[in-house]
Amino acid sequence: MPDKYFEIGDLAILVHHRGDTTLPGCPPPIADGQTILFLHDAGGNGNCFRKVMDHLDGSHSPVSLDFPGHGRSGSLDSLSSIAAFAEHAEELMLDWQVPSLMIVGEGLGAAVGLEIALRGRLEISSLICVGAVGLSVDLSAEISELESITAGKARRNFSTDGYAPEPEESVLREAFAQWVKTDPRATLGARRAQLAWNQSVDLTNLSVETTVVIGEHADPISAEKSKALAQTLINCQIEIITGAANHAPIEQPDAFASLISRLAEETRSSS
């Protein structure tokens, strides 16, 4: 799978893409179909969308990145605000001169995608949000746990919560392989940034076409918070992914990729 680094500010950011490799500093191939930018959750990295991007290869131009402090991008620390995360993604896309962009974000990445749409520096054709973000989401318990882990007062354990009942072993192996690549200190910083954004963001005037994805087996609290996000937005629909819980891109990559392709085609037909 082709990866390459780009300099954003003083940080090296790893970008994952499909298609042929290109010269250093040059954008990856983005000529096929819709350019799709995948933004990962706190503690994850761009490879969390690896299988989804494989399915889209050839029909569309999928790219993802490792946020600072995550995966193999530079810095030991996370960025301190969702606006800073958004700016990093914007600088990357503006340099590539992408005419129209679909953004797919999970958790933290969904917040960043919504922030990018609010800022209006990029031409966003549509957004896909996985996981609950916004005013209804309280991250204080997770932040407290991460504070204990980073202070050496608690062990860091991989949790299988949020996955469908009796998940395939390959799904959990994939999730663990990506989770272990990011230091919990970066996850903590990212969650703090997300909490501050959740508590202050106003999404009521956001008109970008948005889809909120909810897994069939999502726990009731997460599902209700995702629905609350959808109800906040004036141009939003909800899609259910069969067989998934809270992590559809890893749990059901085929179905998730099919949904992206359908939404991309619907957006193209309506434009």
C-alpha cells in the first residue's frame, strides 16, 4: 500500500493512498471518481480505513492521513484543538488543489470533518460521520481513564466494547494492530481537544450534505447520541450498517465502502 510523507508546518504527516506512487512532494493520484479524505478517531491512524480504501481503489481516489502524534506522523503529542486538526487537513488538500472533496470521519475525525465544513476553506461535496460527536457527547470518563494511564496509575488495555456481538477474530486483530501504534498521551490530548469542541460548537447552520452512520449493533446510548447529531444538522440523513456496532469501517469494510460509493454517485448526480 503506497504511503508518503508531506510537510505541514514543521511536522511530517504520513498520507496513505491508492494507485501509483508519485514523486516526493507531489500529490498521490486523485483522478478517479470522487476524492475521499478519511479522518481517523483519537488513538487511531489512517490505516483504520485500509480495507475500505482497498474496496474503493479504481473507482474513486481515497486518501487518509495519520494526525500528528498518531500512527507514524511526527510529534509525540496531539494537536490541542479541533481547529488545529482541521487546519492540517486543509493545508494538505489546498496544496493538492482538489476541486471537490468528500470527507469521511470517525469519532474525532468526524468532529474535524464538521469543523472543516464550518470553516469553508475547502469545497466539500458531502460528509460521512461515524460515531457520536457534538454537544450530546461527554468524554470526561474516557479522559479520566486516559489520565490515569498516562500517569502510570492504571494499565492500558485494549477494549472490545463497541464491537458487534461475537466479532470475527480478524476484526479484533485489525483493530488492535492500529490501536497499539499511538501513545495514550496523544490519545488523551486529542480527546481533550474533542471535548472542548463538543462543548462549544454550533452546527445548526451547517448546510453541507451529511450522512450519520450508525451500526446495527451500536449500543443504545451511542446510537441516541448519533441520532442527536443528525437532528442538529439541517441537511442530514442516517444510514444503518448491518452487522456493525460502533466501528463500521473496520467491522464491515465492504458494506461501508458500498455506502460511500452510493453516496458519492448520488452527490454527483444531484450536482
